[in-house]
Amino acid sequence: MEILTQIFQTNYLALIIEPLQYAFMFKAMAVSVVVGIACAILSCFLVLKGWSLLGDAISHAVLPGVVIAYIIGIPFGLGAFVFAMLAVVLIGFIKTNSKIKEDAVMGIVFTTFFALGLMLISKIVSSVDLTHVLFGEVLGISNESAWYTISILAVTSAIIIIFRRVFMVFCFDPTHAQSVGMPIKLIHYSFLVLLAITITGSIQTVGIILVIAMLITPGSTAFLLTKNFSTMIWIAVSISVVSSIIGAYASYYLDIATGGTIVFVQGCVFLTVFTYQTLKQRQL
Amino acid sequence: MENVAIELKNVSVNYSTQKALTDTTIKIPYHTFTGVIGMNGAGKSTLFKVIMGLVKPQIGSVTVCGDDTKTAQKHGHVAYVPQAELVDWDFPISVHEVVMMGRIGAQNIFKTPHQADLDRATEALLQVGMLDFKDRQIGELSGGQKKRVFVARALAQGADIFLLDEPFAGLDATSEKSLVELLISLKDKGKTIILATHDLMSLPDTCDHVALIKYTVIAHGPTKEVFTQELVSKTFDGVLHNIKFD
């Protein structure tokens, strides 16, 4: 009975508003939501193109870039971006010039880059900073970083939405696109650059390892739920935003990792949708 | 102007390790229905890629509707109907959206569709008899209907030359027959149809021209003259079963 009384007497509005009174929470919430939106939009294209592993590869490959940026004191997004592009170019080069299949090439390149990052960290940077890069730390984000993240992700998302029809043709039928004179290589590399920027922008919030989930799970979940591309983007974005908000609140009240919670919620949503779909199909 | 839709002069294409086409010369006239046959890996798809301008030959020249391939791409002269197995049928895209892709070459860089594009797509769907299915997701169609959708995309594009890669693979006899009828009606309306096929049995009833490919064009011309036992067995290294020659 006591519990019930407690449940009825709790002021839920206050529970929602309270964390937002703190500047750091408000910032964390805003950044997480923006990261969620940007990754969700991209995830729809990645999943349909069959490029999920590429997101994985790029996010790991940026580690040495982040460490070197830390050492020489430049914005770490810049260092990350340089190494992301290096990895993409190297993967493309090895694939074109050898008989090794793409998944193996990606595996070799990103693990080597990641290993280099670990070597540099072990020699130079303290282990506290390592945790931030690997797992994200959105609660401690500085004003500068918050604005940096929000603005670059807003720009990449806007570009992808504006050119969504171009990227959709690129994913669905690149041969057709090329046969009517669309600059397929330019589109290909633009997409990779946008992916690299989104990943580097998201690292502070969810970290190198969990950004992969942000780039795969929302799109996959949405893909199960709809047969329309625009709807797919809306669903992916909604799932991602809700997960980001839950993650931010959970980390405030339960004192747990924000990035981890966001990704965990996304995973739970996927499993729920998958179970629902499977049960529905069995009944038919 | 000559009545030539596609002309390849002494074209050679080498991939990093192997030769795909050697010293290939062919002239395909307008308003013809050409069947391209040859063994797997004999250069049929390379020939298609050269015509579409996706592969640049190391030697030789290619002319499509009197233009070089780059200009031909800009004008959308050539439309491609892909093999069924190369299409992701689960892709969240509707029949109408696929046909609208035929218009992208003519649209601005944002690919914003205009009313004229929508009208072209509707007209194309009507022409192939698929207008009632325009809101279906593409995986929810039969094999023959799927082909019709891509033919509609080619029509919406306004292409003069239709390249079809293995269009009959996986189709039942009825669907194949009705697809052939559609293609022949398009040829009669002035389109040039070129298809790569393994279906040698029905070829004489379908195609008025044949091109035999084995790393180069072994022979090309009207079906009656070229589709002979001697030439076809040369193309397929003598391995032929159950084919009736006139």
C-alpha cells in the first residue's frame, strides 16, 4: 500500500523538470538527442546499402586520430576525421588492388588503426581520458564541444535530408544512377565523408564503440516496421530520440552511463519489434 | 544520319587480370530487337557496361545514338533493366518511386520531382499495365510484374535503347510471353531493344537480330542468317542441347 501511495503522490512533472534545471544535464540531453537524430538518419541508408560494417570500421579507425589530436592540442574531431578518411581510402585502395574481400580488408584496416590508437594511449594519455574516448562522457561535455557537436551534426543531417533522393538511388540502384550520368564516385565519397563526420561528432556522447550501435540499430528496427523509405527515417529518428532521452534521465537518476543506456534501450526496442513481428508472422 | 543506334569500333576492354572484350566491332540498327548470347563470362555484361558508359574501353570508340557515351548518359539514351538477382526486393521503395527514378537524370541536383515527372511516370506505368500497382512495395510483385516496373522506368526515362539483362530468368512461360509481347510492341513504337539471354530455345521467336559473343562479336545480324548451328556451337564451344535450327 505504501508503495502505491508513493506512486500516486509522486510529482512526475517535477521528476522530468528537475534534471533540466542543471545546465550540464540540459546540455547532455540536447547533445544526445542531436546525436541520436543524426545517427538514425544515416543508419537508414547504411542498413539498406549493406554498409553497417563500414560504420564499425570507421569508428574504430578514428582512435589514433583522437589521441594525436589530444597530444598536439587540436580539436579531436579534426584528428578523428583525418584518420576516418585515411581508413576509408586505404580500405578502398586495398580492395581494388587485391583479391581480398571487402569485409576482410575492413577488418584488417580498422583493427590496425585501433591498435595503433591503443599503443599511443598506453604511452601518452591517462586511462581516464581513454574511457571517455571509448565509451563517451556526455555529462561532462564542455560548452564548446556541445556546440561543435550540435552544429556539425545539424549540418550533416541537413545535407543528407536535402540530398536524400540522390542517396536513395545510390543505395538502391547505383548502376542506373551512373547510366544516366550521375557522378557516382562523388556521391560515394560524399556519403563516406558525411558518415565520417557524423561518427567523429558522436564520439564524445556515446564513444567509439557504441556509436556503431547508433548507426545500425535504429535503421534496422525501422526497416522491420515499414515498407516506405520516408516512414523508415521517421521511425528510426523517433526511436533514437526516445532512447537518447531515456538514456539521459536514467544516467541522472540511476547514476549509470548515458551512452550505454541509450544503446541498451535501442537494442531493447529492436528486440521487442523483432519479437512482435515474429509472433505476428507465426499467427498468420 | 545513319540508322545506327549503337556502334562499337575495335573496342578492347581488359580488367586487371583478364581480357573481357577484344577488338570488338558491332553496329546495332535502330528499331531492332537484338538477343545477345554467349557463355557466362564471355563478355556480355562487359558489352552492356561499355554501351552504358560504365566501363571505358582501353582501345576503340563507342557511339550511342550518334553521341559519345558521356553525352548519351546526359541525354538518357540508354536505359538498363537489371537482372532480378541484383535488385534488393526488400528495399522500402514503391513501384511508383522506382519508375520516378527514371526521371533523375533530367532533374536538378536535389532530384525534386515536378508535375511533368509525375505525369511521365504515370504514363509509363499505364503503358506497361502496372498503374494499379503503383503503391505496392516492389517485393510484393510477381516476377513478370517486377520486370514491367523496370521497363516502365526505362520508358519514364525517355530512353531510345533498352538494355535488359537476363529478363526471362525465373519467369514462367506465361509471364515470359507477355513480357516479350510488351517488348515487341515497344520496338514497333520505335525503341531499340537489346537483351542478354540464356534462353536459346525461344530466341528465334523473340529477336529479329542476334549477336553472338565470345570475348568479341563472333557474328551479328538478322536472326535467320546468324542463328545457325555452326555459329551458335562456335559461340558455346559445341555444347548445345535441344535447340532447333531452321
